[in-house]
Amino acid sequence: MGFRTKQVHAGVEPDPVTGAILTPIHQSTTFVQDSVDEYMGKGYSYSRGGNPTVRALEVKLAALEEGVDATAYSSGMAATVAVFLGLLQAGDRVVIADVVYGGTYRFADQFLSKFGVEVTFADATDLGAFAGAITDETRLVFTESPANPTLKVTDLAAVSEITHARGALHVTDNTFLTPYYQRPFELGADIVIHSTTKYLDGHNATLGGAVVVNDEDLQERIAFARISAGLVMSPMVAWLTLQGVKTLSERMDRQSASAIAIAEYLAGHEKVDYVSYPGLPSHPAHELSKRQASGFGAMVGFELSGGIESGKKLMDAVELWSLAENLGAVESLITHPVTMTHASVPAEERLKAGITDGLVRLSVGLEDVDDLIAALDEALQRI
Ligand SMILES: Cc1ncc(COP(=O)(O)O)c(C=O)c1O
């Protein structure tokens, strides 16, 4: 079955009681059991352990990633935390790419060490150095590609190989490209994380997360962490996300086509110092991106030649682009990573990883691309 067919139909059957074409919102804490001996006979007991509306989304996401199973969470961060809780113990080591979402960095840096897990951040694009950071005590290797916010691209197949050579698991955050453009399991990854808040919902309406796995045992361990810690997605969020996912491919294609046009426009502008977009031949991993993904996505990073001061003026002045955190939705957003999404990464680490003070991040939405470029052009003239 093709991706578009699966994004509409996977996980969803007409409701057996009423025939409703959309999965009902099973807004219920508990599920009545037929008898003590038939406990969980219908598959559900208490919504912290599982809920039919949430389950429909999990089945859909597992089908789209071509994984074995999935679990859904209250946020992308809850999904990442469930993987750590489910799979790590004191004495383990984790290697994390030096550029990842700021919240992932913060949790690893400030919480994992409290539980006796040692964390190393390393540049996943320097495969020799990255391999050197992985030891026999390493349980998990965590990547994000393209990475938030610099759009650095990691060779996921190569990282899977060096990770498996040490007997560790490769976890990758596929939020930026989604399974429509990138299938990490085909590149050897073991666990795929999503902030469903972004492209999967696509409408700035919810906070949610998902973990997709390629193995039943991993599913069991991670689901056990979820029920134990209560990191669950609500039925209403699952229902909204189920509707959002149905148009994922169409949104991704349109938003990415606009992103290419915007990246090209910015790259040719005299006030722009550099543009980071994997779809531009000037991106260091342009060829790798073409090999490991079927699209470049709709996130663009750039810096103005006037640095941070000009960047701030642009973000304050530009019309149509909302100054806000989040990404992946139909509304175009403009973000300053250093004060917003990556404020929790220490300045020294940020600079080492190329997250400069002047970096501006765009999440290209679904508006007319001519209007988006005209708004940037008008603001650039004014600053
Ligand atoms: C790549 C990536 N992963 C994970 C997250 C965390 O997701 P959430 O905000 O849903 O917790 C984000 C949030 O911006 C993100 O950009």
C-alpha cells in the first residue's frame, strides 16, 4: 500500500457500533471489565496503560514508519524520556549528537547524570570522532537529522553501523522529515522518535510525541516506562493528530517546495551572510540528503551579515511570519533559537555546535510562497 493510502486509512476502521468513519474520541478514564477472569478481554483497562483512540494513532504511525509497533506520549519530550527510562540503568553510557533539540540536550545534560548515566555529546557528522565516543558501556546512541536548529545532516546508515558494532541501539529523532521523506529503519535505526506536535499534527493545535520501534521487546520496555511514569497522550490529542496525519504528504510537499524557493531567495540576498538548507547545493550534506531522504523538508536556517542585531530587527519587523516557537505547522513561523528553542544549551556548547547568536530559523508554512518571500523582502529592506 502506498504512503498516501496508509496515511489516510492505517489504524482506522469504521466504528463497529455506529459506523462512524472517524475513530471516536474515547474520552474515558476506565474501561468496564466483563468479569475478573476476563480482565482486559476487550484490550483496555485504564487510559494510562492504553486507550483506543490513542491506539489508532499508534497503529497508523507504526505503519507509516514501517516499524513493528509504536507508543504515543503527551509530548515529544515525554517520548524521548520514555526511551531513556525504559532502556537505561545506572552505569550505562549514552552518546548524543552535539546538535539536537534544546529540550533533549537539557534532559540528557541535567537529568540523566542524576541517575548515574554518563552522557557524551559528539559531532555525528565527524564519523571517526563519533565512533570514538561510543564504548562497550554505551547503550544508546541518539541522533537527529536534519538537526534542530542548524539543519546539520547525519549519515544515519553509517551511525547505525558504528552503533551496532558496539552492541548499542541507534535512536533517532525523525521529527523534521517525518516518515514521508525519511525512513530511519531502512537506514538501520532501532528506535524512531517524533514530536507529533510538529508536522504530524501540522496545525499548531496539540502537543504530542511518539516512539516507533522495530522490535516487540523494545516496545514492551518502553511502554512499561510510559505506564509507570504516566507520560501518556490524551484521546483528544490523538484524535486531532489522526486527522492531521491524513494530509501529511500534501503539506510536506507544498511546504518543502516553498522552503526551496525561500532558501534560494535568501541565498541571493545581499544582506544574508549564509543559508543552511539541505536542498541547496551549498549545504555540506546536500548529496547525502538526496541519498538518505526523498525530500529536504521545510525548515531553513540563515544568518544576516549584520549578525544578531540585524536578525532581531528582522524577526521583530517581518509581517506574516509569526515570531514563535514550534515548527511544522501550516502557519509560517520565525524563531530565534538562542533565546527560544535552545536557550538551555550553554553558550559555549552552542557555539561549538554552530548554533550562533545570529541564527534565524524559519518554519515554512502553507501560505502562498510569493507572499512569504514578499514579507521577508519588505522587512529586509527596512532593517
Ligand atoms: C526535533 C525535535 N524533537 C523533539 C522536540 C520536543 O517536542 P515537544 O515540544 O512536543 O515536547 C522538538 C520540539 O521543538 C523538536 O524540534
